[in-house]
Amino acid sequence: MQGKGFIKFMAILLGIVCVYSLSFNFVTSKVEKDAKAYAKGNVDKEKAYLDSMATVPVYPVFGFNYQFCKEKEINLGLDLKGGMNVTMEISLSELVKSLAGNTDDANFNKALSTAQTQLNAGGKDFIALFVDEFEKLSPNVKLADFFSNQDNAKLLKANASNSEVKNYLSKEATSAIDRSFIIIRSRIDGFGVVSPNMQKQEGTNRILIEMPGVQDKERVHKLLQGSAELQFWQVYNNEEVYSIMENINKTLASTLKIAETAAPATATDTAAKSESKLAGLAKNKDTKDSASVKTKELTKSNPLFAVLNVPTYQGENGQTSLRPGPVVGWVAQKDTAKVNAYFKRPEIASIIPQSFKFMWSVKPMDVTTTNGAKVFELYAIKATAMDGKPDLGGDAISDARHDYDQKGRPEVTMYMTGDGATKWKKITAEAAADPNNKKSIAIVLDNTVYSAPTVQNEIPNGISSITGNFTVNDTQDLANILKAGKLPAPARIVGEFVVGPSLGQAAIDNGLLSFVLAFIVILVFMALYYNKAGWVANLALVINLFFIMGILVSLGAVLTLPGIAGIVLVIGLSVDANILIFERVREELTLGKPTPVAIKEGFKHAMSSIIDSNATVLVLGAILFLFGTGPVQGFATTLCIGILSSLFCAVLISRLVFEWLLEKKSNITFGNKHTIHAFKNIAFNFVGHRKVYYAISTAIIVLGFIFYFKNGGLNLGIDFKGGRTYIVHFDKGMHTEDVKSKLAEVFPESETIVKTAGANNELKITTTYHITDQDNGADKLVEKALKDGLAKTGVNYTIESNEKVGPIIASDIVYKAYGAILFSCLVMFIYIVIRFRKLNYGLGAVIALFHDVLLVLSFYTILDGVLPFSLEIGQDFIAAILTVMGYTMTETVVVFDRIREKLAESGKEDLHGEERNKLINFALNSTLSRTILTSLTVFFVLLVIFIFGGASIRGFIFALLIGRIIGTYSSLCISTPIVIDLGKNK
């Protein structure tokens, strides 16, 4: 074997990377275990402990802190951890109307309405749809009349053509989506979500957001859908605020002292001990240390100044003076909540002047503290207007651009509207009036200070620069944020999926159980069937699993329940390569070749089939990743990573182990007395019976069509038709029809479906009630109606999860599903034709793929309502269909490869007539052992997942189960035999 040294080097290198990536999980697990032991069930104490450990080095040798390790550990998806998955849509209709000055032109507004309707029905480009509709309604009117004005004269001329206006609107739409993304990202970061995942859905006006661990749905709705308000405020200088801060500190000291005196001694002692222990852990010092005692005394006498540092500097005379400027305090991140709580206390709020508004900086300071903590700046905003409104709003900005100053440092250039420039001139003149005490202007978004530049001179022309300690990314983001006020583009939640923590824990338990059992099934099967060679395959399998998990963590991939299913499936598929190799080795041994030669020849002859079969599934995995979202992408990610890792382990690692065993003169066996002669001398006439198979398939498909019309179509999930789905757990078993009748009263004129979701006390409720209502209160309305209906049952219940898919997303998913299947068929056809250079082979494979899709759909239609679980057609079903297609292609390619091998031995390009029949029968029979063994292995794995994997993926796994059977049947009885009929004319 060539390149053994390189393979060993790569295996060791990959192993080191995986060990490093997975090690963070062990470190964080230990810290969290210590936190639980310390808190003894007190959630607040546990959180306080973890907060205190955020900047403490916890990783041996490297010294990484807990926060860094937490960010590097494996990310669990919502179905494993609980949380929210939200799809937000930026309203381009309202954006365009705003850019046109909210015109009341009838044709203009009708074009907007029609374009929105077409977008809902599956249209792609809203701007193009709008322009087309407007030109139909007003062929002689120029769009520039609506959009060209003094503020955008540089971007759009008054005589611009409709095509130029279209380009302008497209750029503004893209810019609005980008700005919305930045604003929403900032809000989520402020919300405190651990490892949020956000992505713009390219080619659409939608943003996908995953927030693990978040359960407060109402708060998230307010956070994401609230209007982003840009404001410009005057600010107080540090010198003006210090006396107020002193007064707050004294008042706090006296009130807290009174409260401490009045509190029971035992409670005080307990709190003190708790605080002391926490401080000791954070600082790694003994709690009786004198420094700790001094700190406690300082906290009692100066509660505010114990956590808030007033900015000062050392003067030339050595005296400490207040630092001039708008920053009135520096506070560690973990203490900002405490400072906020101090300011909200009634006795403190009463002594803070009405003109004061305290706000934090959006980013921590660019400083390194002794313990590595992040420090935020506190500003005192000056409210000068009687109504408490800011000096200037975001509507004053006409444009903002990322730029560089004369020294090459990043800055932002702002351009004001005409009215805004006038107000800006007045504000800046006042701020710069005193040459010895120039004031600052705070730029605030969502009550957070992004910048507070000191005004040097009056700015008369409405053009000004914002400089500071900025990176290029900072100025690009700030420029986008400053423009946000100009283009009102409301963001609405059009799809959401909420999973409760209890359901998430059940999913983890079920997923892990199915994973362990499936893994054991494969290990036992390989060891029993292939004896010593089976143990080599098992070793490669364990290494493969280790590599898959390590690579997933190092890439920052999110592990979901379908992702676990994907890993288990990859484990099942990875034995396919070993089975191909072992079966070829057994063929060589049957010919009387010695074991070393048989192993070498087995690897050599199996390589072509292994590469072809894995390449087809890898292509399908890539298509799944491109066309799928959420769970489907998680499945595709693990599938693709697993296939590449499996190739490396099953082909290269196992080969190294075999060569090591040969060097040790070890006796290598590839079976036992019960299995070594299995599948020998089989000569089944697949080709001769092909018309019987055609008849069986046709009968099932026809029956499927009959049930399709009988049932009124396919049972489409909300992915494909839109709606809301709730998983509801009852205290006792329920009859679905009884629950449905109660809900029919509260969900009038809407389609409502109630089905069991596993046990009879777990129901899946789907409704289209108010799904087209875009009002922000629609979700509350539907949830209230649901609770009213469930209350009528008289049984206690818990809503464990809910999902919402709007009509626009549903239509988009439908087109993506069609595209995924058709594109897959096209890619498979091209691959087969190029790889085997025969058109009828490609056609046979594609016909088999369509055959498989129709058979799976037929079984779903026939069995829907018969089985005790839902057989909905949704995104996960499309993932199952594509995987089934992968099975068929894998097995078909193996047979085609054997045909190609025999043709090469005979020196002919093709055979015809009876010779071809014999050749195809030989290829099918000679690969039958591999086909049956691989099919059984994967089938057993899927069966384990089906039984123990939980109700949430039962429908998905059922599609894979029947697909596994259909794929095996199709590759043996349809795809290859049909080559005979396609080649008859030749």
C-alpha cells in the first residue's frame, strides 16, 4: 500500500484536531457540574457562579476562560435544547411605498398589492414584480416621478428610466435587508442568547434566526418586531453628573444598611457566606483573606462605586481629577444589571433629575482588565425637550457611508436631509459654543449608545463625520444603522418554531438511546458475520464516529435530532464500503488466492464501486444542504461529513490495520462456517421476471392514485400549505375527534387537524386560523383561542412546542422541494451517462428514481390514517425522498460497475440480446450479497431509530424504512433490468 506514512500522518493530525475540538465539552461540563454542586438546586446561585467563572481560566495548559470554552463546545439545535426558530420577513411593499413618499396614486398602490399577492403565490423578486405590474397599469407614467427627489438626487435623476428606477429600488431593498439584519443581530446579542444563529435567506427578503434556550415568545416578538428607533441626544459631561452619582451612592449605602439591619441574622449570614464563596471562587483566594474583607466593607459603604468606576485622570500636580467627556462610568459586564437595578429603586429614581436618561455603550471598551472582564461605558443622556423626545430623530439622515479619514482610519460620513441639516446646524452650534467645554452628541439606537463624538465646530451643511476607536466592520455597521431611520421597512415574523425544554430533553434521551442501540446492532452484526475482519471494520467504525463528532464541533455545526439520525444513518452506510471490500476479498479467496493477495485484490476491485456509490450520495447530500433549511440542513451536514469520513476510515484506516495484521502473521478470517458460503451459486433470473415487477409497481402506483383522489390529495404538512402546529401534552389519553370538535368552535372557518403524536395523550394540532393575518396580535389571538378550546376538554394540558409557517414560506418550500427532486434526477442522469458512457444506463437510473418517488408517495397515501402516527408531507419527507434516491443510486451504481468490469474483461463496449440478459443477471447475482447485507444493516439501524428515536422523527424514519425496501427492490428489479427494454432498438 502506497503512501502509508502520509495516511498515518493525516489520521494522527485529524485525531489531534478532533480531540482538541471535543475537549471543550469536557471542560464546560466540569465547570457546570461544579456550579450545580455549589448551587444545590438554586438556579440564581448557579447562574451567578457561572457568571463569575466567565473570565476565569478553566482550560488546562492553554488557560482559556469558561466563556471562550462555552462558545467552542458543540452547538445543540432547538429540538435538543429547546428554544425558538424564527423566520422574519422585511416588508418590501411598505419600503417601496415609503420611498415614494406614501403616495395615494391608485395604480401605484394596486401594483404594490398585486406584486405582494404574486410574491405570496411563489414569486421571487418583489421589485421586478412591482415594476412589471406598474408598467401594465400605467404604461405612459414614469416611476422616477414618484421616487426622484432632492434627497436622493445623486442616486436617481428626475429623468431616470423605469429600468434605472428598478435598479435603484433593488439596491435600496438589499440595503434595507442588510440593515435589518444588523439591527436584529444587535437586539439578539442584547437579549443574551447563547450561540444564536442568524442567516439571510439569499434571494429573498427573509432572515432566519435560531435562539437556543429562549422560551419567552412574547418578549422575542417585541424584541424582533419593534421599530428600530434612531435618535440623536445631547449628553451631560462627567463633571456635571458626579454630584448626582455621589448622592445615589450615599442614598444606597443608607437604605441598604437599614435593610441589612432589619433582615434576620441567619439570612444575612447565609447571603454573606454565599457571596464570599462566590468571590473566592472567582478570584481563587481564601474567603478570609483581608482583601476580601476590605472589598465587603467597601461594598457596604459605597455600593454604587464598588461596581461603577468614575472616569478620572492624574493631573500634573499629582491630584486625581474627573476625566472630561460624556462617559460617566465604567462598569464590568456582569455588574451592569446590578447598576440598572440600583437606578430603578424608588428612593434612587426620586433623586435622579427628570432630564437624565442613563444608557450603556453598544460595545465593551477596548481595554484589558486584570481578570479579562469586559467593561461597558455609561452615558447620561440630556433630555432637553418638554415631551422627553430626542433632539433629532433618525428620519433626518438621508445617507451614511463607511469612509476613511486623512490618516487612513475608518470613519462614518453622515448626510442630512434639508430639514435635518437645519436642526443639526443648531444642535452642533450649541454643543461647540464654549471653546473650553465642547459637548458631545450621542447617537442612540434602541436605547444603546453607538457613538458619542465631541462636536468641534458648528456643522452647517448637514455633512459630518463620526470618528472613534472603530474597525472597518464597525464603521460599515454604523453606517448601515444610521441609514435605518430613513427607510421604514417593517419586519414581521412569518414563521416560527418553539420547542419547550421538556420536549428538548425527551428528544435528547430518545436520540441518544437510538444512537447507542443502532451502533451496537451494527457492531454485533459485523463481528458475527465477518468474524475477525468484522472487528477491523468495527475499529474503523469507532474511529469514524470520533472523526465525525470532532469535525462537526470544529466547524461549529449545529447538532439536531435529524442530525443524530444522519450520523446513525452514516454509520449504517459506512459499513457498505467494508461489505463491498469483504465480499470481493471472499470472491478472491474462493478462487484459491492467498489471504494477502485476496485482500489486495479485494480493495482494488471494490474501489471503483465505493467511490461511485459514495459520490452519488455525497451529491444528494449537497443538494439537501442547498435546498433544505433547518432540520434538513442539519441532516445533510452530518451526511456529507460522515460520507467523507467514512471513505477515509473504511478504505484507508482499515487497509492499514489489515497490513499490520499481515505483518504480524495473524490469521485473518472473513466469515465463519455459517456465513462464509452465504449467497453462493445464486442464479436468480431478475431480467426474465422484470415484467412481473413492472406490473407490481404499476399496481401499487395506481392504488396510490385511487387513494389520492379518495383522500382529497396528499396530507400536506404546514411546511407546504402554511398554518400553525402545536404539540400538546394532556394528563390523560384523549380522543382526537373530541378535541377537534372543541377546537372547531374556537377556530371558525378554518381547517383544523388533530392527530396523535406518539402516545394518545400527546396530540398534534394544526390550524390555518388567521394564518394570512399579518397583524402583530394575530399570534396572541390564535393562542388564546387554542387555550379556550383546550380548556373545554376539562383536562390539564401543556403546550410543549408550536410552529408557524406563513403562506409565502410554504409556497417557497414547495418550489424548493420540486427543484430538489428534479435537480437531483438531472444530476444523477448526467453522472451515470458520463461515468458509464451509456445513455440507456442513465435513463434506466432516472426512471428508477421517479419510480421510487411514486412508490413512496403511494404508500404514504394508502397508509395515511391507518398507522398510529402522522404521515405528513413536509420538508423532512423531502429529505427522506432524496435519501431514498441515494440508496437506489448507490446500489444501481454498484451493479453498473460490475457490468462495466465484465465488459472490460471481454474486450467489448456493450453486449446485446441474450448475451446482455446473461450479463445483467450475472451482475445482479454477483452483487446480491452486498445488496442484501447493506440493506439489512441500514434497515435494522432505521428500525432501531424508528422504535426508540421519538415521535418527532417517526414519520421521517418511516419514509426511510419503506424507502430502504423500495430502493433495494428498485435496484434489483427495475433500474438495471429496464436497461434491456431501453436498449432493444439498438
